[in-house]
Amino acid sequence: MSTYPELDRALSTWLEHELPTHAPDGLLSDAMAEIDRTQRRPSWRIPERWIPMPITLRLVVIPRAAMILLLVALLAVLATAVVSVGSRPNELSAVALPPPNGPAANGLIAYESAGDIWVVHPDGTDPRRLTTSDADEQAPVWSRDGTMLAFWSQDAPGSPSSLIVVNADGSDPSTIATDEPGRIPLFNLDWAPDGQHVAYSLTRFTVTGEEDPLSDERTYVAAVDGSGAVQIGDPDLVARKPSYSPDGMTIAFTGSREADTPAGPFPDQGIYLMATDGSDVRRLTTMDGEDPYEFYRDEWSPDGMSLATTVGGNVWIVAADGSDERNLTGIAQEALVPRWSPDGTRVLYVSLMDGEDERIIPVEGGTFLRLPRTPQGGHGWSPDGTLVAVGDQVDGAEGFDIVDAVSGEILTKVATPDLSGPNDFQYVSWQRLASGM
């Protein structure tokens, strides 16, 4: 019947049950009696008397089984067409997208160099410049489906900074937000899982005109369609480095009451949560931290059950409902910026204990893996969790390394000269692709 044996068996069973194998007793005699009782239709009501025979529409009763087989054939044709369309990688509408969280296939690495945004393959080949404007462009971040990039752009020192989004090939740039007078952007951006919004934070200048990255930050959300950006959360609460939960329903951020001096202390400092519209602001953690770099960057686990942060020079894990706070590293490592592996089993972080290096530790704790020293380190996991991009000196110039996340071996070095970010800090972001692409 078809190329699907299981479907054939199911249809045969159904047909045997639905269709009788013989006519009921007395069916013929009953039918003839009913015909005799039925009044004949007048000849003038017969369509063929008025409509030429060649164009007369004749309705044919199609057996029920034939209708079912016809439907199966049509569904098979439709499935074949879908597979055919999905096999054309050059058609944007046919590109399979990865889920917004968890492991995915490794795409391009976005980075900044000489004031432009570039991309490169994970093996270091084919570096390409995506942006070519005269503006100073920094801190690229891929959307979670790998189809768009967001970054900050500034036409000249002291001029407003704009938040730009572009397609993966650099086309169709669009400004979705700008900074405010007296405020400048912190460069950590975070995309909503559905790709419709980007969250960011702005800080203010000090009286000397220098950036003060630890005082008076506020969090904003910009719509990717360009309909506007709004400040969210408690307007009296310092709120920096927002991070969307995997389900897109909650934003975590580092919060505190404003300090009396730029150096702190920062009252009520900790991880805070709020709804994506800025309502329902509440403090999650109970840990206290006097250092202004406590809770410096908080990140959700891929399953949304926990967050990672740093307190007292260590990486801590806290449950998303605040029920558990756990010291992961166990000893003072002067740890900063924890990043979850895509499968949620390991945490990557920066340690300042012995100069500066990157370390990977299992979520259950234990021995950490030390990666190469990173004197100017941004860092990030590859989407499949096998590699790490680590900021480093490359042949005496700025750049980053691609490092094996199990052995710590440097596999590739990528030079990125003339960095324009603060303190020549390299921001790298890894494109996520659907597995098998």
C-alpha cells in the first residue's frame, strides 16, 4: 500500500474493523421495496435535459477506503516537500534553529578589532569583518538562535553610544537604543531567549568625567523591532549586568542600594530577581559582600534551576528559589565572572589568585582545570561545551585563544589588534547553530 509498513498494518486493521465483509441478510429485498415506494422525479427536473451531456457534472461516490489512501498519499507528498525545502541551507526560512538553551553546534566567533566587529571560524580560519562604519564598535553578543548580533557603537569619543543589531551576515543594521546624557553603557548585553529584546545596563560618569563602573547603574530593555527601550526595575536600586532566565520570564541582576561613596560599601548587595517588565523586584541571596566586585556577574544555569555568582573571592551556586547557597570553589581564589557550560555540568571563571588565569570546575565541586594565563581575558564556552574562547596575548598583541575544555591545550590563536574597549578587554561571543548544520 505504501512505503511505511507500520502505517499499512494500521490501515488494514482499521478497514477490517470498519467495513463489513458481506451484505446484511435481506438487504436486496428491503432496497427493492423502498424503490417501489419512492415517487419518480419529473423528467423536466433531470439536469441532462437542459445541460449538454459533455459538460454535465457527474458526482462519483468514492469508496471510504480510497479516500483514506488518497489522504495518506497527499500527506506523504507534503512531508517530502518539507524535507526538500529544509535541505536548502541558503534559504533563511528553511534554516533549522537551535533551542535557546543547552548544547548546540559551534558557529562563528564574534569579536572586535580596530573598532569593527569581526567573525572567525573556531579553527581560526577565514576572519571576516562584518561592520565597516567609521564608528567605534564593541562587545558583540549573538542572539541565542545565532541569527543576529547586538553590539555597542559610538561615532566619536564623548558622543552617545548606540545599541545596534544586525543579521548574522552583518546586513540590515538597526539602532534599537541609545545611552542617556551622563550615562554610558556597561558592555555586558543579554538577549531574551525568544530574540525579541536585549537587556543592558548603563552607568554614570564621575565628577572627573571618568567612567565609574560600580556606582549608579540602571538596567534597561530594548525591543529588537526598534519600538523603544525602557528602564526597568526599582528606580532607587542599583542594577547592573542583567541576565535572562532560560524560560524568558525573569531577569537576574546584581543589585544594591546606592553607596555613600564610589568605593562603597554597597548596602543590601546581592543577586536580585524581577519580572521582565521590571515588576516584582526581590532580593534572592542572603550572603553579604563588602567588596564592590561581589556578585559582579550572575548567570543562570541552562536548566534555570540555579545561578552562579562570586562572593568573598569564591564562586557560589544559589538555587533559583533562594533555598540553597553553596560555595563551589571552597577556597579564596579571587574568582570573577562565572560562566556555565552549555550542559550545566561545569563552571568557567577567572581567578586572580596567581596573577590571572581561567579555571573550570565541576558543578559538584572538586579539582579545577587551569587554562592558560589571560592578561586581558574575556571568556566563553563553545556551544557544544568542548572548547573555550579565552582572551590572551597573541604573539605580543591583543587576541584570544581557542582552548580544549578538557585538556587545557591551546588549539588556535586569533590576533585582534587595536582593541577599543575599556582596558583593551576583548569580548568574544560564540554563535549557536542547530546540531547537524
